[in-house]
Amino acid sequence: MSSDDEREERELDLTAPEVVTKYKSAAEIVNKALQLVISECKPKVKIVDLCEKGDSFIREQTGNMYKNVKKKIERGVAFPTCVSVNNTVCHCSPLASDESVLEEGDIVKIDMGCHIDGFIAVVGHTHVLQSGPVKGRAADVIAAANTAAEVALRLVKPGKKNKDVTEAIQKVAAAYDCKIVEGVLSHQLKQFVIDGNKVILSVSNPDTRVDDAEFEENEVYAVDIVTSTGEGKPRLLDEKNTTIYKRAVDKNYHLKMKSSRFIFSEINQKFPIMPFSARALEEKRARLGLVECVNHDLLQPYPVLHEKPGDFVAHIKFTVLLMPNGSDRITSHALQELQPTKTIDDPEIKAWLSLGTKTKKKGGGKKKKAKKAGEKAEESTEAEPMDAATNGAAA
């Protein structure tokens, strides 16, 4: 067996330097794509245009990489750009014909993903369309998501268990008089796998059970936190709003309708593994064809969910590499200034926030200066102990 074949046999993880490089390159692109979308968030801008801008940027930037390699390297959008506003919880990525626009004061949740050679970096962020500090309950819900994300970053580490994180983030949300939204899963990421088997539940309840799991060195996780000032039990209002799907690779069925077969063949060619937006398909045929594909479990839908009108919802998502020298959060974005109505007084939450995320190496010695642009981004997102007095406003 040649060394190449052996590499194929072995599951590639963070022990391979080229894998770390690909994760960090994907992260650098998705962080810039997020920055671009935030900069375009203005009143009267169409939501679909923002989604298109995010996806186009990722396609363009990844397209410029690994052009001259012998073996083709898959790269591009790992999760379509979603812009979910106010009480809409997630997965809003409208079709081209949709006329919805942003308005002043909207709470905008942006969610997106990029991959290089199947190594995925995802990010989610909440931005309020206003100048000046965010106050009141809107500030509470964003601070709750951010502080919960900071706690999760410190607990997703080798030796800890998934249920430790589930319990901790609920406690943080409660401190801001908010709820963690049910049904949101944080998944382990692997090459070409956006929803790995190790899962962190947002809320433990009798309906949703996941296997107990312990985090291990050299794993990668997408940590996904959604908070709400409402009940945290989102509802599907209309299946017609669903536009994001993923091919269920283990399922087969002989489709009856011609339009379904046409669409399914297009999906298999263009999007065999990663989630995609129906915008990328031929719209007239897609609507009919997708229904039959979903009914027979060939596609997994990502429904657009809502809390009640008037509820505030915030979303923070980041990708973390569990490196031998500690946790490395590779995707994030600074928040606006927040002035929440609540402060963190709970000693347990304060203790979690005071944990560092890097393991100190013996023998000291100065850290070598980073040379590459990707490494610069990594340094800036390195998490030091967080001061609870910042009220969750730290990025």
C-alpha cells in the first residue's frame, strides 16, 4: 500500500499539519465573509442579496486556492449564508424572488460555513441594526448567547462531557432571564461531515436524547448557541419557507416525478455532501421536485423556525479545534457595545469564565511570532480568562 493510500485509509485529523492549515484557511475566509455581510446590513437591503453576497465571497475566495494542484481539492460553501431577523431563529436564506428587507432596529442573525477539502469552519453572529450601544432585553439576549459561548469554549475540552456544556449554558441564559433555544445541536466536525456523531444538546429534555460523549484531543466542534427572551421552543410556521437541504447520503429511492429526478440529479452533481440553498437550483422545477425528495428522506431539510412575535433571539456559533496546547477558537466576530439589564453574580459562572483556554507549556519561553496571515487571526481569537463584569459584551 502506498503512503498516499495509507493516508486515505487513516481518518485525517488535527495531528496532520495540513489539516490544521485547511481549517484555519477556511476560518479566515468565513470570518471575512461574515465581516462583509455585517458591513452590508443596512435598512431596506434585501435579505436574499445579503445571503448571495456571503455565498459568492466564499465561492470566490476558496476558488482562488489550490488551483494548481494535481488532485482536485473540493472547496466552497459548507453551509449557505442565512440571515434570520428578530423572532426568526435560524435557516432563513430566501429564494431570489423574495422581497424581504432589513429595517432599522432589526436583530440580525448571520450564519455561514466554508470548507477546504472538506475541512469545515462555521460561524454565527448577531448584529443589531442601530448606532450606539445595544440596551435592554436585546442586550440581555445577545449577552446571554455570548457569555454562554464563552463558557462553552472553556468546557469543550478533553476530559469534559457534552452534558457538562448543556447544563452550563442553560445556567448562563437563566442569569440573563433568557432561555437557551431547544433543538439546536452543536456537532463534532470531521472531513466532509458537518453533523458528526458527537453532539452537544442545547437543552436536555425527554424528547431529545443524545449519547453521552467525552471530548478528546484533536477533535473539532461547531459550538452553536441560540438564546431567546421567549420560551425557547421554536415553531415551524410554513414548510414553504424551507430553502436549505442536505443530501442524506445513506438513503435511496426511485423518484416518480420527472421534475424530482431532474432536481435530484442536479443535487447529486453539485451538492453531493454539503448543505445547499434551493436558490442554487432551477427555481421553477426545484419547488416541486424538492417536496418528493424530502418526503422520501433523500434530503434532510433545515426548516426556518420562529419564536413568538416580539421575542428577541440571538445566535453565536464558533468553530473550535481541540489542539494539544489547548482550545483554539478559529471563527468569531466582535460584538457591538452591549448594556444588558442583568449582571453575572453567580460564582459558578464566574469560575467558568475565569478559566483560560490554552494549556501552559512547561519551560516558559517566548511564543514565536506568527508569520502567516491565518496565524494572526488565530492569535486575535485566543481566549483569555473573561471578566464577568464585562456583562457578556466581550467578543
